[in-house]
Amino acid sequence: MSNEKTLVLIKPDGVRRGLVGEVISRIESKGYLIEQSRMFTADRALLEDHYAEHKDKPFYEPLVEFMMSGPIVAIVASGNRVIEGFRSLAGATDPTLAAPGTIRGDLARDQGTKVVQNIVHGSDSSESAVREIAIFFPK
Ligand code: IDP
Ligand code: MG
């Protein structure tokens, strides 16, 4: 599918640290297209919907609180295999272990907080991408 789409979020730590341009630049430099973007502070209802799969995890409440703590940038990026391609650009969930050269590996570290602050979110499958894009960019 040549026009695959994924949902990227620049999380509040990324916005606070002035990394919006850096993250967008990495997406564009890789050759993906920024199709839509929107900066806003998400509310609890939206985040509970987005993170429903993590409802029973110990980091769920800290995750929702962290994601409400400041503005985020929601982005729809597109291109052939962009879902796995952006996950590769982002790197592993744990920024301590994320490979150098990745967004998380280069720009984040463990701050000792209950939820790991790792700059970005990227959809993990085509089903997730469709679901998440509909949450952040309702028609
Ligand atoms: P992903 O963002 O790499 O897809 P997920 O497992 O979907 O990782 O987790 C969602 C978010 O929850 C992560 O990006 C991270 O901020 C946080 N998180 C995930 N696992 C842990 C954990 O074990 N401890 C603390 N926070 C976590
Ligand atoms: Mg995930």
C-alpha cells in the first residue's frame, strides 16, 4: 500500500524541550510526508480512548497524567511502510535501551518517573493507525 498512514504524537516532553522541529525533520528527511498536524492539550477522555490497550498496566494512570501535562503535536504521516518505518525511526520504548540514531535513543533518557518519557508515539499496526487517526483527526 503506497499511501499508508500512521499517527505520530510528539508527547509533552518533546514539545517542552523544543524538539517539535527535530522530530518533524527526521520524518521528512526519511522521505515520509506530513499530511496533517495539530497542536493541542489532550483531555482525559481522548487519552483513555487512545491508550485503552494499556488500561490494566501499572503505568496507565501516570501515562494519562503525563500526556495531559502540556501540549502535544498530533501528526498524520504517510508513505509506503510508514508504520514500521516510523517505529524504526522512534526506536525502542525504553529510551535507555533505544539505539543511538533513533529519536528516543538520541533525544531521551530515563528520568526516573513512573511513566517513561520518550518523546514520541507511533501507531504499531494498520488497525491501530486507522483507529488512532480517527481519534486525533475526527472527520
Ligand atoms: P510504544 O510507545 O513504544 O508503542 P507501549 O508499550 O505502547 O510503547 O507503551 C505506551 C507508552 O507507555 C510508552 O511509550 C511509554 O511512554 C509508556 N510505557 C510503556 N511501558 C512502560 C513501562 O514498563 N514503564 C513505564 N512506562 C511505560
Ligand atoms: Mg504503543
